[in-house]
Amino acid sequence: MFPIFKKSEGSLLDRLKQSVSKTRSQIAAKVEDLVSGEKKISPELLTRLENALLAADIGPKTTHQILEAVRQKLERHALNNAADLKAELRSQILYVLRTVPAAPNGSSGATQEPRPHVIFVVGVNGTGKTTTIGKLAHRLRQDGRSVVLAAGDTFRAAAIEQLAVWAARTGAEIIKTKSGGDPAAVVYDALFAACARKADVVIVDTAGRLHTKSNLMAELDKMKRTAARIVPGAPHDILLVMDATTGQNGLSQAREFMATAGVTGIVLTKLDGTAKGGIVVAITRELGLPVQYVGTGEAMEDLVPFDAETFVSSLFD
Amino acid sequence: MFENLTDKLQRVFKNLRGQGKLTQEHVDGALAGIREALLEGDVNVGVADELLAHIREKALGSEVLLQLSPDQQIIKIVRDELALLLGKHAKPLFASRPPSVWLIVGLQGSGKTTTTGKLAKWLAAHGHRPLVVSTDVYRPAAREQLIQVAKAIGVVCWPGAGTDKPLEIARGAIREAKLSAHDVILVDTAGRLHIDDTLMEELSTLKRELTPAEILFVADAMIGQDAVRSAGEFHRRLGLTGVVLTKLDGDARGGAALSIGKVTGAPVKFVGTGEKYDALDAFYPDRIVSRVLGMGDVLSLIERAEHTVDAKQAAELERKLRRSEFTLEDFRDQLRQIRKMGPMEQVLGMLPKIGPLANIPKDVQVDESRLQRIEAIINSMTTSERNDHGLIDGKRRKRIARGSGTSVQEVNQVLKQYLQMRQMMKQYGSLAAKGRLKGLGKLTGAS
């Protein structure tokens, strides 16, 4: 991933922790209560833990797998009390999230950074693509980079106007067309303009689309091919924006967007609510797709790099 | 929409088939499968467990004595329980004295503004004069979005210029509605988190001041376990009168409908099924339950077919069928009518996955462009050719292929399909004469 976050992210981790702490008070505190109440590990305790994982949208399959691993340890008498059990659960989820390469924020790409660096932002309707782009642009601008936004959502009413507001807020440039125009043409114009002005980054907004609509998915492919013709290797990142309230359908979304759009990472949005976003555990386990950023609110600053430890901690500590 | 849940339950029931009576083992086996299916379908874990407890009790209780096969018994019990949860089909509410205010609320990104547009279109189609207004003063370009939506569907939008106070904007709209005789005002609101105290309070104020006839909670069909919390909190604060379930045209199983029904008791009144503004259907709980259980949403499909198929045309077609006069012209009409019903995937998705239709793959991809090519081929024929396919010889085929930008092979294929269909129609015609296959026949005959 492009080095969007150069500085140490300590304060940002706190932000995630803060915003997810509301989340914590719901499920995780539940888990906390569950284990602190008793010392012994009873079958009832396991059932309640199972339900807590399910309630976090981790899904029946992944929950079953995690609990199976825990049960095996139990049978080998490796876990003596409820605290051990909690630690084991935590490490099992961390293990799942860590088996995919972590997103390199701020370290990689230093040697041969493509210019402009092209990021596509995709996802189903209403997950927060445009807001996420605004936040990404803000981070990049804070880092002193020049940003071009491509208003590729020519379908939804006033999507272009919405992105234009973000461009003005963040000091990014926006390339747009009429509503109803060809999104691939917008990509062409934006990349052409970015090359001419030697911009650092181009972020392409796309219309929300259900992953089951093959014609709309084909449109994404056309946008990608257009990008590659102007900037070889583009798009360099394709981010799938997913709403933390998403249930098991998230797996289907990730699978389809990976297959047809070549998604490279997930941005998990709206984690400031009570939803836990546990579906990303299932997605990482089944598809090996990493989470790269987390959205925690509506302000420009509310986007932080994903940190597995923090994510799991906010669920269980 | 509910395909996967349907598949799972069907698999569970297949295992039960051929057993004599329900034993505890059978029931527990089936329930474990049903639980997983419900969870995979995003039914809240608490709701699912409660549901299963009821089902288990009933399955093991007195009803075991009923002379039904085990799968019939469980299907019946599960169906009854799900139906109980979703409640009865509910009609939209209007104030006794117009104008009626409908307040549209929900989380960010659930589809409130699009739904507002769809509802306005639905109301206009049902003899109302809706006025839409956006009170979303927070999200960039949100109000502009509703203005554009209203323009696209041809309804009036109150722009609320000159103020950024939601209540003032809404009051302005009500004044305007009274002046220009609008009978329903759709008040679109900003997306908000149910734990955002300030914004939830704003909604309470809107409710208090506007006394809406409907407070509709717009929920994304893809929402997971958290649905019970968000919907529950909106309900606690506002007293929801109905739910609109959006994005059901995807492959989400929509178990959230059950969760939301459980925690709010508010009925689902509409479902959103596509990007176009007329893609809004009435919600019939019994049909959805039938669909979950593998009986398909045939009724809903028939309703749609009836809406699309011109009654006169249908009568004319029936006359022709009896006399075996089904021409290429009629063939083209049929194609057009099918295409009017919406994307083929959606139409096929509503059919039951049983009987003769059991073998249609669930993710069948229908190439819409092929339908277009067929139509182009028929368009390239002369009227006399269309009325008498026997005229079309090799030379004419070549001309038709050139005219439609296709190949002779494709023309041949279309003619073959037409003849096959004619044959089918003949059979259907004799059935129809006997009074069977009402409504659905139009469809199976044409597909």
C-alpha cells in the first residue's frame, strides 16, 4: 500500500481504541463478564462464548473453527481457567488476522514509487466510498502530497457534487464529467491530468454496485484497463469499502470484488457504531484479503490504519 | 434473495424425507441445520435460538401425532414460526386529514434517499400527490441528491433554501404541501448512528412536531447481527411504524428482516429490488416465508407479470393460442414483455426451486444482450415474414442477418426457438382452455 501514513500512528491507534470502545462496551464487555464471572470452564461458558462470537458477525463457520481449536486445547488440558480461555480465543482470532501479510503503511514502495499512484475505491451501495476518499485525500494532503480525485460515480444523483465538496475541503483537485457520463472517460481524463501536473496520487471514486450485477462489474474492469493504458501498472491499489454492520454477505462481496475487480485490501467503515465488523475475520480466513484501514466517524481525521492487535483487543479486553 | 437459506433448509428436509415419524434425534438434527442456515442468513443469534426453542417444543409436542411426513411437519412448524415473526401484510398509513407526513429514518448508507424517491414514485402511481423534502443538512450534497432524484421521477421537491435547520425545512415543506394540495410529504432525514444522542434527539423533535403517519426505518438487507441493536434503538426512541428493506436484488439472505421484526414488531412494508426508481415492491410476509422454505415467491412474480402484461394483449394472445396463430410478431411481444418485468436473474430468482424448476442453477446468468439480438433479428424481418415464418427462405435469412448485424446461424437459431415455443404454446393453449395455469402460464409459456 502507498505510504499514506508516514508518521508514527500511536495517537491514531488510540483513536481507534476510543471509537471502538463503544463497541467494546457491548460485545466485548459481554465476553469480559462471561469469563470474569467464573473460574472454571463449563460447557455453558463455551456456548455463551460461541454466541458472543456469532453476535460479532464472525459467522458460524469461522466461529466453529475458532472454537474447535479452543476445544482441542481444552481436551489436552492446556487451558486451566476462564482467563486462559479468553487469552486463547484472542490469540486464535489474532492468528487468523495475521496469516495474511499486514498492510505496509509508510515503509514500502520507497524505492520505485509509481507516479501518479492510482487508487480505485470500490464497494456495494452505501458503504461510505466517497467519505473514505475524502478522508484518504485529507491524510495525503496533510503529508504534503498533491491529490487528484476522479469523480467516477456518474450514476448516483449528486455523487459528483458530494466528491467536489470533499475536494474543496481537502485541497485536492477534482476531475469530473456530467452525471450519466462514461466513468472510464473520467478515469482517462483524471490520469491524463494527473500526469500532466505531476500529481502524486489519483483516487478514483466508483459508483456503488452490488457484486451480483455482472454488467456493472464489467464496467469496473473497463475503468481498470483505461487506467493501465495511461499509467502502466495502474491501479496500484483497489480498496473495497465495507460497512462494519455487514453480515455474512460480506464474504460474497469480497469474493466477487476480488475475482472481478482484483481488490487488494479492505477499508472497514462505520466502526463507531455498535457493529463489530467481525465479518472481516471470516473474510481474512477464507479469502486472505487484508483489512487496511478503519473508518471511525464522519470527520476528515476519522480514518486509521488497521491494527489486528487493537481490533481484537477492542473486542476482548 | 433468500436462496442460500432456502437451499440449506431444503437439504435439511431432504435428509428427513422417507422417515416414518419424528423422533427427538430427527428434530435435533434438523434444528442444528436450521440454526446454521439462519445464522448464515444473518438472523440474529438470540432471535434464532428463541425461534428454535419454539420450533423444538412444537415439533416434539402434540403435533407429532399429526399424520404428516416428518419434513412436512417441520416445514409447517418452521413456516408458522417465521410467519408469526414477520407479522401480517401491512398497508401504508395515512393521516385522517391530509397532508400525511412520512418520516424516513435509518443508518448511513442504508438507502434512505433512493427509497424516498421510490416511495414518491409509488405514491404518485397510486393516485397521490407526494412532495419530497430532505432534512439532511450534514452530508455533503445530500439535499442536492434528493432534488436530482425528484427531478428524475417527476415529483416536486421542497428545496428548503435559506435554512439549515431540519425542523424549519420540514415545516416549510408542510406549508408548501397545504398550499399546493400535496397529500403526502416524504421527509428524508440524515443517516445517523443509533447511539448518536444528539442526532437521535433531533429525530424525536421531528416526530413530535410533525406528527408523522408513518415512521419508516430503512434497513440494508445485507446488515448482520447488529440489526437488532440499531433497529431496536430507533424503535425505542421513535416508535417505528414500518420497515423498508433495501438492496434485496443482491444475494444477501436478508435474515435481518426476521431480526428487525422480532425487536421492533414493526412490519416490513416495502422492499427495494433494484437501481431504478420503480424497483420497489410491496412486502408480503407469507410469501417471503414460503420463499425461505423453498416454495418460491411465485405470487410476487405473478403480480409483477400481471402489472407488466397488458390485459388486452394477453386476451388477444390467448385467442391466438387457441387457434395456433402464434406468429413471430407475438414472439417479439412476449420477449418485450419479459424484458419489461426486469432483469431475468431477478425474475428467475423468484421462481420456486422445486418441481420442474429445481434444476435451474441458482446463480444462472442470463445474457440480456442475447434477448436484444433476438429482437433485432425479428425487427429486421418484413411484416409478412413475421406473420408467416414459412416465407423465410435462405436468401431472406441472409438479408435478415445483414439487417440485424447478426449471422445466418443466429437467425436460424431464433427461428428454431420460435418454432419450439410455438409448440409449447400450443400445449399451453389447450391447458389454458381447460382453465388451468392462470397467470403463471403466460410466463412459463414465454420463457
